[in-house]
Amino acid sequence: MMITLDQIQTFFASYRRREIHNRSLTRAGVLMILFPKDGELHFLLTKRTEDVEHHKGQISFPGGSKDDGDGDIVVTAQRECEEEIGLQRNGVQILGLLDDYETPSGFAITPVVAYANGIPELTPNAQEVAELLEVPVSVFLDKANERVEQRQWREKLYDVYYYTYRTREIWGATAGIIRSFLSALSHEQPR
């Protein structure tokens, strides 16, 4: 199964997302950048440094916490992306917003799906980004690359998804968001 830009645009034309309205959670936005490479769509991901405050060393989408000055969560995701990897706001086309994703660590993340015709020269912030990864969407569609583990956090059990890409493990919120997105796309039914 291949995912196409047309399929994603059709999906968002009728998609009704779920929002989390829990004030005790920290609002955050991430930019899910999709771009074509070698005949298929890829995600642009970052490997976080060990110097960042949250999720040290993990593979994630560029993004972060909402600032008071951000007009909306899309602005948050774009601002954070620009700060982290140097991608200008006009470098992507916003396709839509997915369901808010609550993490056990207290974040309500809004995934902002975006498309770029190609990835320009980027300048990652060395304090925040250790590495940029271009991962084919097909990696996440192949069930052989997926596993799930149950983890306990503050007396509650959570399913934690893992995907293997070469020598890297993509897990946690990033894996969960990708899995939810691809699952929703494959059903293409409005909610």
C-alpha cells in the first residue's frame, strides 16, 4: 500500500479531529513534514540531543511547547520547526491537523501535517537536534517493522509502539502519532 498526497488531501477534506481540552496538560505542536523522495513519501524526523529538557535522545517530529505569543498551534509547530531545523514557514504547505495526542508525561500534542515538494538545505540547532532522518512512510506501513510493548507510568498501563528503521528505533508519541495517522488514512472515513 502506498500513501499519496492526493489521498492525504482527500482525507483532510472531510476529517473531523478530536481536541483535548485539559488545562493540566502542556500544549505542544509538532510539524509532520511529508515530502517525496525516490518515488515515495517520506517523513522528516529529528533525533533530539541529550541537552534538551524533554525526551532526550528520542526520535521525534520537529516541534515543541506552545508559547503565549503563538497565535495558534500551527504557528507553534512552524515556529518550533524553524528554530530546531531552520525550515522556513513558507517552505511547507499545511494539509491539516490530526487528533490531539496525550502523552503520559503530561503533554497534549497537536500534529500538524504538512507537505514540502522537497527538503531544502536545513540548519539544525545543535543544542536541540543531533541528527535529521528521512524515513519512508512505507517503513511504518510494514507490520514487520512494528512492535508494541505495555509500559507502566504512574500506575497506569500504556501501549507503546516501536518501529525499527535501519539501526534506529522510533517509539513513544512519535510512533503513536504516525500509527494513528496511517490507520485513519487507510480507513478514509470521516469521524
